[in-house]
Amino acid sequence: MKRVEGKVALVTGGASGIGRQSAIRLAGEGAKVVVGDLDRVGGEATVATIGGGAMFVEHDVTDEAGWRAVVDRAVERFGRLDILVNCAGIALLRSIEDTSLDEWRRVHAVNLDGVFLGCKFAVAAMKRSGGGSIINLSSVSGLVGGHNLAAYNSSKGGVRLLTKSVALHCARQGYNIRCNSVHPTFIATPMVQAMIDAAADPERARQNIARQVPLGRIGEPDDVAWVVVYLASDESRFVTGAEFVIDGGVTAM
């Protein structure tokens, strides 16, 4: 039997990177998948790669009414919601002095408010389904600081502790809903590629990033997607409020 056979998953940020690969791997392990993203072309490409049992919804994670509609559509189409992967996110390379209030608010709206809304509406749906698993994508930047990541550090640190609060609430209420956070380092995604391309010497920037990782390379989306599959599956039924660090040894230093 496949690892998430019969389950229904909603994956935000599913048009590219970790979200795309997580959607593909969950589908490969038997889940029906709703792919959410603002990028319709990329999202529909993910659905086309998956084939049957998947659908795309255009989704702005900062919009509360949009969250309600997306969760309702998932339940209407597939009858339940068992898995939420909160993967949509944006990065900002700015120090505290260089970050404007509008930039600060935008990063938190996507990276933290979006996760809050996802958890809120998923819990309501999963209670009706008898339980589920929420997987929130944070970052190693939610564990350690960076001199030029003021807003990003703050938003991803918020995801880490919000995850624990949701996990404890659901456990205390007996909902059979688990909530865990995932903390990758640099992964070969469009977000990281944009950071590399913005450097004066992109190839040198890529090599410098890889040298920072004890395992000697930038991670691949699959390195994270398989952890998502584990947390979505019943293999992790006794795991909640935990943080999974996927960083090639970066935070061990």
C-alpha cells in the first residue's frame, strides 16, 4: 500500500520548488492533491505532471476569504482534507536598517499570516475528517539569524513557534491533528536561484553557498519532499510539535 493512500492533501506554493516536488511525491504515494499558487501556469504544469487525482486552484495565501474558498473546494472535490503543506513563501535580503515597513509587512503577510490562515482553516476541515497532518515550511533561518534577513528571520521564526502552539492545541483538544515544521537550508529552487542570479558573480555565489554546507552541496527539492511525505503519512503518527532540520549539517556547526 502507498504511504498516503486515500488521503487528500492541499499544497500551497505548488507551482515550483519544494511545493511542486512535495505535491508530486504525495500524489505518487497515493494522495489526491490540490495544488495552490498564484502562478497559474506553473501550478497547472504541476497538476499535468501528476495527472489524475489532482487539481489546481489559484490561491493568494494572504487572503482570508481565499483560504476559506480553497479549503471548501478541496473538500467539495475530494470529500475531506487530511494533509496541509504550507509551502508558499518569499525571501528578502535586507538588514534591519535597509528594510522598509511595507517590505516587513509583505514578508510576514506571506510567510507567517499565510501559515496562520492555513492552519486555522485546515484544523476546522480536518476535525470533520477525523484528523490530519499540517506541515509548515519554515527554514534554518527560523532557527539561526542572518545579518541581512531581518524580516525573513522573523517570519520563519514565527512559523516555528506557531507550529508548536497549533500542535499543542490540537493535542489538548483530542482532534488527532498533528502539526510539525520543516527547516531546510539552501535548496535548488527558483527562490534560491534568484538570490544567486542577483550576485555580481553568480557562479562564485553558488560555489560559496555549497561550501557553507558540510555535506558540500545545495539541497534538492526531493531532500525536503520526502520528509513532507513522512510527516503526512501515518508513519509519523506520534510526531507533533517537532522541527525537522534539512540542512546538510549547517546548524550542527
